[in-house]
Amino acid sequence: MSGYVDKRFSNCYAGARRNQIFNSQFSNSCKMTKKALVFLAPGAEEMEFVISVDVLRRGGISVVIAGLPDSNVIKCSRDVNVKPDIGISEASSQGPYDVLVLPGGLGGAKALTESKVVGELLKEQEKAGNWIAAICAAPTALKAHGIGVGKAVTSYPAMKAQMEEGGSYNYKEDKVVVDGNLITSRGPGTAFDFGLTIVDKVVGQEKAIEVAKGMLLSYPHV
């Protein structure tokens, strides 16, 4: 018995075991951490914005809110004021992002359409094959920046003619439409479905079901 060494007390074994635990924890952390950038511009529809951010955070997604034109307080369409995390000019340095989210609202969509920086971020996101999600009037910003051409989309009903013009998209009237890496939705009443679909695609359906259950909603719809 004098030559016996309990491996539990071996420095080599202990060191290897520590590395194994660290690597396992690091790997699990990397798998779980997803990141979203949500744009916020004057005139944004606050229900679509807040519900999207809330649902994504419930789903374990790290959300960064980027204000247009900067990080000062943004007044939304119904006079709700929101303070962004960063200004749009800082958004690139905070990436990459697993998903870019564009809330609707006429004023907000117009600002997203006119922003060169938003266009650049969207094009980089599409090129990388990562998720892009737009709701209500915001799909018009996708069209303006040439994003998702040829794909199936939806939008707020009043935007239908604009989205169909030129034949760039296959327009649908479902609550949420997913085509490739593009998610689109219709308006305030579909914002929960929109957010849950993003969680589903970015994190996984099991997480989306868990989040929906906690909010007394059903997902997916059958």
C-alpha cells in the first residue's frame, strides 16, 4: 500500500479536472450567449419595440438598444420616451450580432430607411447569414436598403402595396413570416409572436415555448 497514490489528491489530476470544468463552463456559456441589436428611432411604435426587447431578454438574449441619431432620449409614436443604450454610430463596434431587430411605426421606419449606417449594418448582417427581423412598417426599410430581395415577407397591411411594388418580394399575410434568415411580422398585435419567433430561431424552440408559457401565451401556434 505504500506505493498507492490516490488520484484525487494528485496535482496532475486536480489540474486536469479544473481545466475540464472550466472548459465545460466556458463552452456552455458560449453556446448560451446570443446578442441582439434593436434599433430605436423617433416615431417608433413603442409596443413593438418594448415587447420585442422584453421577450428577447426573457429568452436569454443580450439586447443592445441603438438610438437614431444618437443615444439621447427617443420619443416614440405615442409620446413614450425611451433612453437607448448607445447611439447608432457605436453599433458596429458592439457587434457582431445574432439578430438585428427593426421595430415599426411610420416615423421610426422612415428614419431606418434614411439611415446609411442602418443600411450598412443590415447588409453586413445579411452577408454573414445572420438573422434580421422587422415588424409593421419596418420591412419598408429592408426594401429601401435592398435586403432579402426575392424572399417571402409580410408587413403592416397599409405597407402591402409598397412592399409588392417592383416584385422584389413574395408578400404574405401571415402574422409572422420566416424565409431564410429573414423574419417579418405585421404590427402591435403580432409583437409577441414576432419576439417569440426570434427567440425560437436564435436560441431554440424549447426556450421560446418556456418564455411563452411564463407569459401565459401559447407557442408555436398549431
